[in-house]
Amino acid sequence: MAAKQSKSGQLALDGGTPVRTAPFPRWPVWDERDEAALLGVLRSGKWGSHAQSGTVAAFAEQFAAFQDARHGVAVTNGTAALEVALRAAGVEPLDEVVLPPYTFVASATAVLSLGAIPVFCDILPDTFLMDAADAERRVTPRTRAILAVHVAGQPADMDAVLGVAKRHGLKVIEDAAQAHGAAWRGRKVGAIGDAGTFSFQSSKNLTAGEGGLVVTDDDALAERAWSIANVGRVRQGAWYQHEGMGSNLRLTELQGALLLSQLERLPEQFERRERSARYLDRELVRVRGLTPQARDERVTGHAHHLYLLRFDSEHFGGKDRAWFLDAMRAEGVPCSAGYTTPLYRMNAVISERRKWAELARAAGREVNCPTSPDEEALPVTERVCGGEGIWLTQNILLGEEKDMADIVEAAAKVQRTASNA
Ligand SMILES: Cc1ncc(COP(=O)(O)O)c(C=O)c1O
């Protein structure tokens, strides 16, 4: 369907009639099934999770299977999952981990929390995902792992990532916090590399308010991850037997119950988002100056936690992204700029990395720590963060075709008006 003319040609931003006023679908989604699941745990009086039985154990097993992985270890959130996965994979202080800077800060701070050093590679201009060739150029003798981030729910190029890892003997961790159900060449993400991590924080495609999970096919890595998340205990050991360093990262049975009932909805919601994204991909090509995230043909499932677009102000009469976002919101389409700060410019990353680098130098060890973010600036990431990236969130894609048509109509109206101004 072509983008149609709105009732009023005038932008809502300038006092015209908005394309829509109806809200998009709310998130999260729940009904009496979730209520019953929560009440069941509440009334059982067993609110803490157990290793072998209960809702958390059942969820960890079911979600791991859903992601084509042999093992799942539930933890408190996606940040903790990253810390656990990196540690269980053997990342140690002053090791380097290569990752993209276009992601949530936790991808980098999880590395730093182990005293390891994040080393940033650029992203690809069409997919916004890790540029594996650039990652390879950043590998040094100190590199221990690659952290591939499936931003927006589209798998990074796992063939290329695994190729780099094989050539240099590196571990591969997948940050799949945004990629529930996503698949690369027919295999769900998470355990394609050595381990993968998920988040169940409130905005995520599967949520219990908070929560996280590590998946892996590696038996020993799974045992280490379980131990780290259980205060250093071992599965067959005594309660007060602590064999290694760990923390209490357990979920509650209430969260486990909610995740189990939410998981039942995920396949239908996944298909709905795929359908809506396909519609937008098809229709938005008519709006000059907006380019949807390209989809690699080897991606057999895209989770669409976000719908990403590249904005080109040249086709909007020189107006910038901030103006476009205001105009779209006024037309009734909530959208945002998403990540506007590359992680190498984030103070949390700069200060923590500097701290470890100073310690390393004091110990006479070489360390990769640029003296300023400008020295480290990566051209594609700079462009996307600085003015090109636009996000629509996953709940919007749960709408009907009419809702998607409104998005296209609003974008076309804004573009037409801006370019004629
Ligand atoms: C890519 C990515 N990694 C890690 C995380 C951290 O997950 P959480 O918020 O559950 O700690 C998030 C979520 O915010 C994320 O989007």
C-alpha cells in the first residue's frame, strides 16, 4: 500500500491535524494466566528459587531449549548475565575483549567489571551491527574474546565472527539481550558462540520486570556460570561449601512463574513483529531519506526489539534528526534517537578503563587504552549516534497493519513537507 495523503497537509508540529492520536499497543502484555501463575507461587510460600525444581529451573531449561542451547543459567538481569558469561568463558583482568560501541553500556561495563579492557570496533553502515573485519584488525596477543551484540534483535554476522575467533583462538560471547528468538542460518542465537546472554528487563521482548539468562552448549562453562551465580557453590556440594568466587544472582520463583507464562506468548509476538517489520521495510522505501536497517539474508529470525532506521537530513530540506523526531511524535508516532553516545565516549567506560590501564602500566603490562575518545572515534558509529539513527520500539510492531500504515503516512508527510519547505 502506498503512503497516502493525510487529512491535512500541514504538519501537526505546525498546528496541523496529526496522522493519528490512538496509542500503539501497550507493553508488557498480561492476562489471567499470568495472574494465576503469580498467585500460585505466592500461595505456595516458596518464593526463593531452587537448583533442580520450581519455576526458575523450569524456565532456564525451557528458554535454553527455545534458543537451541543445551544449558541455561538464570540470573538477576542481562548485565549480570554478561559478567557471568565473560567470567565463565575465562576472561581475566587485563584481557582485551573486542565489541561494538553501538550498544547498551552494560556490554562494555560487564567487561570492565572483570578488570578486562573493552576494545571497540566499528559497526556496519547498513545493519548497525558489529563489523567483524574491523574487529579482526583490533585483535592483539592480549585479546581473549569477541562480544558480538545482536542489536535490535538482528544477529550479527556470526559466520564472520566465528571465523575471526577461530583464526585467533578467541572465545565468542553473544549479547542477545535484545534478540529473543532470533536465528542465524536456522539456528537460534545464544549458543552459536561459546555462550550468550539474555535480558528480561521491562522493555525486552520477554520480561518479568527484571531477569537474565546465560545459555551455552559447553557443559563446563555452564557449571562455572551456575557456580558464579550461586555464591561459588557447586551443584552437588553442601549449602555452605563455596569453591569459587561468586555472587547471589538468583531470580525469585515469582519472576520464574511470570517468565514461563510470558514465554508462551513469545512465538506469536515474534511472528507479529516480523510481519510488521516486513511491511515497514516494504513501504518505507518510498520515503526518501529514511533507510530501514538492512537484513542479512542469512538472518532467519529477527527479534525486532527495535526497528532501526537511518535518517538522511539531505532529503528533509537540511532539517536534523531532532526536528524529525519531534515532527513524528507530533503526528502520533513515538520514536527516538536511541544510542546517541558511542560507548568509547561514555564517562563510565572512559574512567574505568583508565583505572585498569594505569594499574596495568604500573605492573609493566602493555594495555590498549586510547588517550582520548577522539583518537578512538569510529566513523560509522559517530554518524549513526550523531544524527542518523532512529528507533521505533518493539511494542509498536505488535500493532495491526493499519498502525504500520500510519507510521509510513506520518513519515511520508514529514518528508514531503520538509523537502518542500
Ligand atoms: C544490548 C544489551 N546488553 C545488555 C543489557 C543489559 O540488560 P539488563 O538491563 O537486564 O541488565 C541490555 C538491556 O538493557 C541491552 O540492551
